[in-house]
Amino acid sequence: MSLVSCYSGRGAGYRGLGGTTLSGAPCLPWDSDLLPGATHRPAPLHLCRNPDGDKMPWCYTLSNGAISWEYCSVPSCDAAVSCPFS
């Protein structure tokens, strides 16, 4: 499996290096004991994923003792390239 620096489509297959959210918060590991239903199997730590088909990769975060989630700071590979010529 190779790691990539951007995601395609909704990022369902994203396996990259993103580990922070759009606000700059660090991602929790996907196998963290803090997460309900964590499998406790070795998992890529602090990486963004899109296991539920949301609009882009996301991760769980911890802020003031509360678990939440945020979209990740990972660029889309599908970004349109603007062209100055019509």
C-alpha cells in the first residue's frame, strides 16, 4: 500500500499522511481506547480516513475531554485547474 498526499473523489480509499484537521487539531488514533467500538487492532496512527463515505477524509479529535470529529487538512487530487484561455 502506498501513501498519497491527496484524496480522489470522496476519499473512501485515502491512505495518506494526513493527521491534522482543518482547524489544526491532531487526529486521534483509529484504535484509541477513547473511541466507542474501537477494534484495538493495530491501525495507522493519527491518519485521516473516510470509512463512512462522507464528503472527504476526516478523523476523531479530543478537545477539553470531549470526543468529536473534523474534516482533515488533506487536499483533493480532483481540484479543477483553472485556465486563463476560453
